[in-house]
Amino acid sequence: MEMTDSNEIILDVTDLHIEFHDHDLPETAVEDFDLMLGKGEIVGIVGESGSGKSMSALAIAGLLNRHAISKTGRIMFQGHDLLTCDRKILRSLQGDEISIIFQEPMTSLNPVKRIGWQVEEPLYLHHPEIKKKERKQKAIDMLRAVGLENAEDVYYMYPHELSGGMRQRVMIAAAMIGNPQILIADEPTTALDVTVQAQIVQLLKKINKERGTSIIFISHDLSLVSQLCERVIVMQKGNIVESGSAAKIFAKPMHNYTKKLIAAIPKIDLD
């Protein structure tokens, strides 16, 4: 597998294997998944539904805790194996050093809590030393940083008062308020229209450039991946079938499945 040229590797996933045990026979969801993520790098993981891309991301985020799931391999971050480390260590990293945003913010945001409280929540959990007034200012600054110009008003709103694109920006603000090293974006644009999708991609680029945040971008949309990612991992049925630089894969895909995905990218006829 082609690795990053970065001098500093901040995440090293080796031989990740995930099995479900809900039925009589084990079902493999992810097999021998490898990823070395460099500091400040943006890596795309692509594939159709059921390819294992989101399952791999959830394992990295430490969010696969069902008893009916077995996980083997290694996920090394800051000297800890996230598959086997103490639960207290994992909780200290989740949402602070490794953050995740999901496809549909309306199901992730609490409908009865104001936006400000939800953006501040990671600071409550990980930085209790920060005083209330400073917490509020950090939340407003973060809301503004993700492109919500009326941040002071949004701070007091509820999720149902915002558009889909605004809610996704709120989720990104909440994920970024602790200035994580890694942001996992799991299909963050799927529920949005094309114009807002492009805005969210530009926002992720801005976060990466200004903060040096490493991003793992999960998507089935190769058009968006080509705009955002430096390196691409293609998954099919739980396996990595191809990986390499985005430029190389989009110009000269080797695997038939990758060729099929690229051929499915809509072409815009301007004539």
C-alpha cells in the first residue's frame, strides 16, 4: 500500500480486522485495513455502501463497542493502541484529539439543547478549567470560523431553526473546538445539495490549511474526493482494492472496481 510522504506520521492503522457476531456465522466487515496518516494530510476513503469505509472510521474513532463485534490489529495514536488501551485514555482522546462528524447532523445534535451548549460540550468534558465566559467566547469564535456570520445569534438557537448546511457547520464547529489533530468526516455532505456540498468541502480545506488538521474524508462521491483529498483508499466488500495519490488514481486507476466508480462520476455537458 502506498504511504504518505509526510515526515510525521500521527496515526498508524495496521491489519485492522472487524467481524460481526450477530448471526450463527461470523461476518467480516473489514479485513486487513492499513492506513498511515501524516500530519496535515487529507486522505479519502471511498467505496459503495457496505464497503467497510465507515466501519473503519468508527473503529479509529473508538466508537465500535458492541459486544457482538470483534476487532483485531493495531490503531496507534500518541503511543496508544486505540483497540486495546484503557477506556479512560480512549475517552480523553475522543472528541478532543480525534473528532468525528457524521452524515446527518439533525440526528447528532440534541434537539432540546441550544447550539452554544452543544458546541461548548467538548470543552466541558475535556477542559473543565476553562471558565464559563471564556467557553462561550470560544464557541462563538468557532461558529464564526466555520462560516456562520451571525454566530452570536446562532449560539442561542436550536437545531430545528437552522438549515441543513448551517447544522453541518455547527457539527464541524463542535468537532473542531478542541483543535483536534485528526478530524474524521463520515459522509458529511450526503444530505446536502450540491452548492452546500461545495461549501463544506471548501470549509474542510480551510480548516486543514489554517489549523494543520489531518482529515480522513469518508465518501462514495469521488467528485468531492478528487477536489479535497491528496491520497485515496478504495474499499470494496471490506477490503482495500487500491490506494495511492489522488492524482494517480483518478488519472490511471488500476482496479476494475475503481474504474467503475470513476466512470460513474457525473459528467457536465456545457454544449
